[in-house]
Amino acid sequence: MAYTRNSTATARICNWIIDPTRSWDPIELKKENIELAINRDESKATGMEDDPTDFGDERLICAIDGSVIPGDGFGSRMDLETEHLIARLNAQSDYMDMNEEDCDIDVEIDGNEEEETEMLHRTDQSETQSTTQATQNAPRKRKLTSKVWKDIVSVGVEDDGKERGKCIHCGTKLVINTKTHGTKSLIRHLEKCPKKPKNEDRPPYDHQINREMTSEIIIYHDLPFRYPEYEKVRARDKYLNPECQPICRQTAAADVYRKYEMEKVKLKEVLANQRARVCFTSDLWTARGTVMSYICLTAHYIDENWHLNSKILQFCELKSPHTGEEISNKILECLKEWGLEKKVFSITLDNATNNNSMLNILKGQLQMISGSGLLCDGKFMHVRCCAHILNLIVKKGLDLAKDVLHNIRESVIYVKASSKRRDAFAACVERVKIKSGAGLSQDVPTRWNSTYEMLVRALKFKEAFVSLKWFDNNYKTLPSDDEWNRGEKICELLKPFSDITTHFSGSKYPTSNVYFTQVWRIELLLRKFASCDDEDVAKLAQDMQIMFTKYWEDYSLILAMGAVLDPRMKLQMLEVAYERVDPTTSASKIKKLKDNLEMLYEDYKAKSRTCSSSISNVAFVVYVACVAYVAYVAYVVYVACVASFL
């Protein structure tokens, strides 16, 4: 390896050689020479000038003081020590070339690899710089901010040269060039897209609202307080909203009670603004399982929107003794709590003995309250429960009909005793070609209408029982023809009682206007069957008449007034009804009804003087309108009754 005196390359090699602080190595020297050669070639290719220290001739740069030594001969300007150094290096290089060829090959290979690496590096840098420069010079692409791009995906430029996007819901393709078309067409498509799910703007999760709705669910559906702790309920809530926070049964119970307190305040405000009087119903019973006694007091009134309202004011335990005084004290306490002690019109009770004494005590307590004043001194305060009286009348008759209905009842029990017998009876039903519908029903002692249902269904399958007798020798209680006929007559007698009980038991509509026409219908029915040719049925009807006379010998005057105020009936209809029942007493009954109606009116008129005229007049008008509204509901029933008996 020989050192050439060529411009900048020679100066750099000499600078490296004569640097006394650097250690020299022939292999590294060759690498340096290769790099300098590459740099020299690149300089020529790019047209760049040589190093500023290159003046077109050969120069040496001193590594010690940085001085430049000009001259036309590389050795003529050097001192003796430098020439010896260069000669020694040349000798060492020749020696390495002859004795270490392998090392030279390695160096050459390493040099070639490093040359290629350097060239690739420079190429990458050049490409990067070109890309950066192109990016800086290219126009900046506009950012898509419209919401439509969540549902529209670009599919590129198609054959017609237009860029299109595809709806991710229905697959429809639309032009999406925002410079020429905008997004209005995309918005219109998404509004009409049949497969796009409708987005509902739901409010964020509110834990308080969730608790309120849970308490309403428990109240409305009569669920236990541990309902929010059900595993599947919590899983469903988490599925619907992962942010949902579950609550325990103690929290649910506290929320329900808080809801009760809030509704109680609202109801008190409504009742305080109620100008008309309020009717009440009360009942007392003992639970079989816990042997605890409970009392319930319910208020019934018509609001300013002419809607019938029924609100439970008290449902609590009543400890013994259950005397009339204890019951009256409990009811009066409840009335005072709700501020209704001065608005009582009537109380409907069953026919228990302690209720009679309770009402007498309560009437005196209410009369003593200053400014109260029961209407007509409480003459119309006590109203006996019509449904309870009907129940007593029918039970009285059915006690006598046990022997008459024995075989029919036993036949029903026999068929329902086992599945095998039920299957055999079903085959008999198909054999005699009876449309089954509802099957047999067995009665229970505590519900008289269940006996009626049993008779209706058993009479329907009369032929099936006869067929069963031919195929089942164990069936021994087939009713005779007389027993079947008697059952039909009893069923005919009980049907009106069942219908009337249903009318009296209604809670969503007024029932006071139904009273007169229905009781009148029962009295005519009992008279009819009391004189029939079947002795057993006649005896049954006669005993029921005795019970009817005990409670309804004189029709309830206050409920009969509902029929009088009904614009479809008036007093004329009641006169016809009384004439039909007993012509000898009809006139006196009508006169008594008129006198009491006038007395009630005069009492309202007198009490109106103690209040402002506007309030009292409104109260009276409301009362009359309420009674008329109550009477209007029974028009259809009344027409049916008149058509069947007149």
C-alpha cells in the first residue's frame, strides 16, 4: 500500500499519520484510505469543492499546530523525521501485504461491506429527505369530522373515476367526494336506511332514579323486599347498563317506606282540598296462620275530574279485645290523622254485632267534634254491606240444599279423584260429542258461588255422567232425573245472586245506583221460587225469604235515593217497583222516601249557611251530581231487569 500525494485525500492521510496522539494500525489505515477514496469519488460526482485547505497542489497539515505546508513535492518539504516515519510505514505496509494475505482479504471484505452499508445508509437518508420534502410541499388533506363517516366506509375510486363509500348497514354505495357533493346526501340516506338501528338519546345512568323505579316495582307487583337481590335480576340490570349499582333488601325496604311517606303527604293535600263528604268502608278479620287480627279503613270519593277514587287509609293490627269501643277509637284516630273527621258521610260495614255498637259510639264521638255535624244527625251513616247480606241469604238456602245436591257433588268428586278417572270421563265427553271447554269444578264450603259454578258445569256434562255409568261399574252416585231437574232449578235461582254479587263487588265503578234494582229483582225471584211445584226448591226459597226480610224488609233509603236522582228512573220508576212488590204499602214507602230526601236537602241547605255560599253551593252541586253519575252507570242493568220482570 503506497501513500499518494493527491490533494485533500493526501492531506488527510498525512494528518492521520503524523498525529502523535493516535495509535496506528495497518488494517485501520487501509479502512481510512478506502473511506477517503469513497469521499473523493463522491465529491467528484456531486461537483463539490475539495477541502478549503486544498489549493490544487500537495499540502500537509500538521496535527500538532494545524499549519499547512505547501509544495509541489510531497517529500521535498518534509523534515527528516517525517520522511523516516513515512518510509517506516510503507515498509510495514509492504510486509503486511506479503505475510498476511488472509488479513488483507478480511479487511477488503470488511471494507466492501462497510462501503455497501454506508451507501445504503446514504440512500435511505436521501429517500427520507425526498419524502419529507414531498410531504411538506404536498397540500394538507382535510380531516373528516362529520358523524356520517361512522356509518359510511370508503371503497376507493371506481371505474367511472368517482370515489364512493358504502353504507355499513345496507351496503348501498354513494359518492363521497366532499368537494363536489358534501355529506347532505349521506345524511339523507342514513335517515332513511331501513337496516340502520335507531339511535335513542338515553340519559346517563342515575342511581337515585333506579332506586325509585325499583321501589315502584315492588309496590305495584307486590314483590318481596329481597327482589333486588335476585341473582338473575342483577344480571339483567348489568346487561342493560354495566354502570348499574345493585341495592340490598334493607335499602329497598327503606325506599318503599319513603315512597309511602311521600304519597301520604300528597293524599293528605288532596283530601284537604276535597269539598264534598267522603264515604268509608271498614272490615275486621283474623289471619289463620298467625292468629293476628287486622282492621282496614278505605275512603271513597269522587274528585274534581269526576273520577271515583278508593284509597286505603289504614291497614294495621288490632289487638284484642275487639269491642265496639276499641274499634271506634281506632277508626276515629285514623280519621283525625287524615283530617277527615268533619267530612264523614257514611260507613259501610258487615253485619257483625260489634260493628253495631262501634257505630253508635263513633256517631256520638263525631257529633261532639266542633263544627262537624253529621248529616241528618247520622241517620244515613250506617250502610250494611249488600254483598255480605247476599252471602248470608244464599248460605242459608244452600245449607238446606246439601242433601238435594249430594249425588251431583259426589259425582264431581269421583271423577276428579284420579287421573285415570279423568281420562275415562274425557273419553265419555268425546263419545257423547260435548264441547268440553271448562271442565268440572268442585265447590268449597266457604264460597257459595263455587257451588253455583259446580252446578253449571256438572249440568253441562249430564250425558257424559250417564255414559260413564255404563263403562265404570265403580261409579255408584249417578244423579236421577229428578235430582238433575232440581239442580237446574237451584242453578236458575242462584244465577241472579251470582250476577248481583259481581255487580256489588265492583271497585272500578260506582255501585250505589245498582242497589235498588238488584234488590228488587232478588225479592221478586224469591217470591217466584217460593211458590214453585218442587217442594225442596220451594222450601229453600222460603228460608231465603226469611233472611231477606231480616235485612231488607225496608230498602236502604240512602241507596234508594241514588235511583231517585238517576234521570232515567226518578220517583216514577220506584213507584212502579214498589207497586209490583206490595201494592198496599207502595204509597207509604214512596212518601217516606220523599220525606227523607227533602230532609237531606234541608240539612245541606242549613249547613251551607255556616260556610261561604260559594263553597256550600259547590258542595251540594257536587253531591247531587255525584249521585246522578253513580246512578247513570246502572242503566243497562236496570233495563235488563225491567224487561225480564215486567
